[in-house]
Amino acid sequence: MWSIYEKTVGGKGAVARVAAFVLGVLCASGGWAQGPFRLQADEVLVIANRNAAESVALARYYMSRREIPSENLVLLWVTDAETCSREDYDKKIADPVRRALEERGAKNRLRCLVTVRGVPLRVAPPELNAQEKADRQKIQDELETLKKAISKLDKDAPEAERLRKEMQARQEALQKLSKENQGAAVDSELALVLEPDYPLEGWIPNPLFLGFQGARNMRFPQKVLMVSRLDGPSADIVKRLVDDALAAEQTGLSGTAYFDARWPRPDPEKMRTLGFGYGFYDASIHLAAEAVRKSGRLPVVLDERQELLQPGQAPHAALYCGWYSLARYVPAFTWERGAVGYHIASSECGTLRAGSSQVWCKRMLEEGAAAVIGPVAEPYVQAFPVPHIFFPLLLEDRWTLVEAVFRSLPYLSWQMVVVGDPLYRPFKGGETR
């Protein structure tokens, strides 16, 4: 669990320090969350795919409804599949977006990108070149030889132990050569589209993440953009995301906030010792529920049983955060207009189109949620947005949806996606509920 995080932050000691800091902060209205002025419509660049049916029309629909300047539209020509190659990402997505930003950025202060249905969801790992394929085959042959040698020895023999260590080293080399950790969400890569160079292996720490504020000995990218996506199983659903966000802003989001933890809240002493693992995120769900309750914005239901909320147990859902049920959506909810759903589990945004898929992001959108958050592949638990940072920021009028996500999101060039209108402010027009 810790390997990538240790590489980025500097070991388990650093993990514990950052986790203790994040758990110690509860941001409902504190000054620690100060930053640039709230995101404005003219700071948004919209990205559509001319090769995808309705993508451009959906982009123009959104821009019209949010009064985004017509020149803030970038038209790509790229595959309309949900996965693209690294080569296509570089040449057909990143290059034209970068050019558009360079042409318009100085004038319009562009800070946010919006990818529209039809723009690929994932970037595949880079293809191996001829030498890398040869190296892979050599390591695979060596592993087979080692395996046969070990099988002929007593398992407790010193030579067997030496060969097992050698085999482990070969397996690690094979994994690195496979470039599996170089795949990512298109949106997460686009957040760094203005960075001249960064490693593709693993993740990059997000300088906007409030948990990293004041962190030392970390190498942050200097040019980060926020990115959101208007996507879903159908064009009609995409339009609904836009319409629901605007409608909810007129009166303020209403309904109930549901938080589905798996264990009781740990005592304060134990919370201080949590790393960025499962215990941390479960405690964070408890803290998020407490923050929403204290805000008075919405009534709160907190479930701390091992079982997930069951069908019919979450009527009038306005906010939701819970886990786990991998790729098996539980129809516990009736979603209020403008609802925001966040389910913590791997690959829950692995597809937004596949008709039979039960991944949570797709299903929450189909059932009526207006915004969802999830990963396109295995992110490791410590890469999810921190619930007790995200939800309090979302409650405030001064932060938009995409700002609340990016201030609670630890890593970029990785797997996380936010689907919804980036300018959405759920409590823009509402009084305390």
C-alpha cells in the first residue's frame, strides 16, 4: 500500500505527519482554506471531440447556459472510445489543449478545463518499444529458470532463499518495465498539461491539496489546472447535470446528507496515529458527517456498521459518501436534484457508458446524481479526495465543485475524475436547512 506514497512524500514518518495534520483540521469556515477568488465562467476552457456524436453540441449547450465565452472552446479530433493511447493523448489531446491555453491563457486567466462526453476517459500506459519488449522477454525467461531451480530444492535451503530473493527482484523489474503505473485518467493528466516535463510513473503531489500546505521536501508542479468532466451514459444525462446544477443553485441544495462509514469513530488518541490508509478514510467520513451536521445546512444520517446502506434506506439524498462494494452499486438512494455522490472504491469511474456496468459513478448518474467522484483504475486508498476536506468546502458559497475537489485531492497524473459542472455551487442560493 505504501510504496508509491513513500516515493513521493518520503517514507512512513512523513505519511503519519501529513495524515495527522489533515485529520487535525476541520474546515467549515476557517481561514486556512483561503486562495484565489472563486472560479469564474470566463476562466473555464471547454474541450469537445469533433469525432464523437453530440460532443460539440453538448459543449455549446453548457457554454450557453453558463455564459462561458464562445472563444473558450477547443475542438479535438481523437478517438471517441473511453480509452486512448499515450501517443494519441500527447498528440491529439494535450498538444491542441496546450496551444489553446497558450493562445488564450494570458488574456482570460484560464484556470479550469472541462472535458465533454466523447473525450476519452483514460490514457493507456505507453507501448513498449522493441528493446523494452526484448528486455521483458529476457526477464520472463529468467523468472521461469529461477522457478524451476527453486522447485528442485528444499524450501528451507539457503540456496532456495537466495533464489527467491533473486526472483522477487526480477518480478519487481518486470513490473516497472510493464509501465502499468503510467496509465491515468485523461482529466488528471490534463491538470498538468502546462508542465514542461514530469515523470509518468506513479503520481504527482497536488500543490492545491490543503493537506500538503507547508509541506517540506516535496517537489510540486508549478502550473496546475483544475479539471472537471461533463460525461455520462447518454447525452440527455449530460444535459441534466448542467440543468440540475443551475436549478439547485436557485434555491440551495436540499435533502439529507448520508455518510456510510464501516467502523465506529476512533478515539482522538488513536486518530493521531492513523496513516493514510483505510482507518484514516473511515475516520474522515466521520469528520465529514460532523462538519455537515455542525453547518446546519442539511440533516445528516451517519451509518457506522460494516454493511452498506441497503436498498431504500437513503431517500432524498443530497450528499453521499461511503464505501466499499466494488463495482456493485446499491440502490439505497433516491437522489435530490443537484445531489453529489462520492463512493470510495477502486475503478468506480472505469466506465461511464457500458450499459451493464454497475460501477458507482455511472449508476449514480443514471439514478439522478448531478456530480460524482471516482477513479478510472486502482488508485490506492490514499489517493482519494479527503472527505472531511471536500464536504465542508462544498458547503460554502465561495467554493465551486471543482475547487472543493482539487483542494481535497492529494495527487495528479493519476486516476481520479470529477464528473459534474465545475462551476456548481450547491448552496449558492440556499439558506441553512
